[in-house]
Amino acid sequence: MIILLLHTLNVINVVGASYSSITTAPMSMTITYKRKGATKNAEVPKGPSPASLAWAAGRPSIALPFTKAPATLDGSMLGDVGFDPLGFSTAPIGAWFIDEGIGDLGTNLTWLREAELMHGRIAQLAFVGILFPAVVGTLPGNKWTGISAYSNINPLQALHDVPRFALLQIFLFMSVLEFKRLSFIKEEGDMYVPGDLRIGQGLGRWNPFGLSFTPDEYMDNQLKELKHCRLAMIAVLVLWIEIQANEGYLEIDKILSPFFGIIGFIQNTFFK
């Protein structure tokens, strides 16, 4: 229940990270794909595929030095460290969505960055949602839902315990937020910047915390959010494996022991 509730809040978990100031430099290699709506009788060009060309013109990966990054990742986008072992950046991701009428974000990388940010923000909330019931406690039930409706601390089984009407409310709220995000993409077209939900500093934006960063500080915070997103996705996967391995039981003491160990080391070293 907590995880689903947190999932619906991913759109408002973007304080100061609207990404309106990112300027993506032109890619060093442009790849053109055939659209689905192209004329059937058009001649199909022969030769290597765009993906093959991208790998052939690749460069050493910063994230994985023992591998090569495709030419579509030239380091110009914020946070690009050449991590693409499966070659997603060489696939026509953007063209698929454009043909479905969702909008035009300009390049495939912008679509991938949008997906990375959305998944990462949800993962940050999911990480808190997994740990919160086990560390702090669960929400109280009532006579209508059942006293123990929200007492299951196993996030994989909690979905079966919460009332279906509660899940429906979360689903509807989540759908409204997602359709709103898609409306931003359609409205701004190729001017849309990945992750921009019109929250944070800037003219005409909702800025509840009154954030006002310099351009350098703003970009630094954007990079921090991106790194947190990536770390959270890995952390949630680790927690899921932990839950599966322990048959639904989350060993909080083992998970948090390295964290408390670091705090103890800092206290003993610098604050004696």
C-alpha cells in the first residue's frame, strides 16, 4: 500500500529539479530512422544499420572502462558517462512514441532521459516506502477496511491485503498525474526538457520552497538528482532480492548496519 501510494507521488518529488535549464549539445553522430507512417513503396536503404554505425563509431565508456559506448552517447548530455551496454540509445525509441501521437521530444536520448528520471523518482519513493513500515510502523486500519488491512510489512504481499477500493483511488490519482505529464510533452513538443514538471524555480512555476539557485548551482542539483535516481533504482532492486531471499522478511538491522557503522566511524574520528 505504501509503495503504491508513493508511486503516485513521483510527479511532485521533483523539488528544484525541473530541468528547464538543460541545454543538450548537438550529438556528434546523427542517426535517422524510418517512421512507421512512411510510404510502403519507398526504397529501403541498404548497408549497415544505424545501430551498427553507432557502435562502430563508439568511444570507451567512462562508466564501464572495459566496454565501449555507442556514438550516440558523446558526453554532451548531463550525466552521460557512456553507460549503455544493451544499446538502448541506438534504438528508435522516440520515433515509436511520436508515431503514437504522444509528442516529439527531439531525440531518442531525451525520451530515454525522461524514462530514467521518472523511474528514478519512483524508485526513490519506493525505497522509502519499503523501509518505512518495517522501521517506523504501518498505517492503522478501521472497521470498514479491516484492522490489519495495512499492517503487512512485506511490500510484495501488502497489495493483496489492502482494500481494492483503496487501490482504485491510487490508480486513478496516478493516472491523472501521468496524463498531466503527457499534456506537458504534447504542449511543448521538441522544446520539452526531460523531467520538467513545472515545479521548482522559474517564472510561472510552483515553487513552494522558494528555491533560487544560480545557473551553476541549478545544474549541480540536476546532476545530484540524476545520481540519486540511478542509485535508488539499484537500491530498490537489492531490497526486492533481499525480500525474496528471506521469504518476505526484511532484515533491517543488516541493511542499516553499514550506515550506522559509517556514522559511528565519523563520530569516533572527528567528534571525540
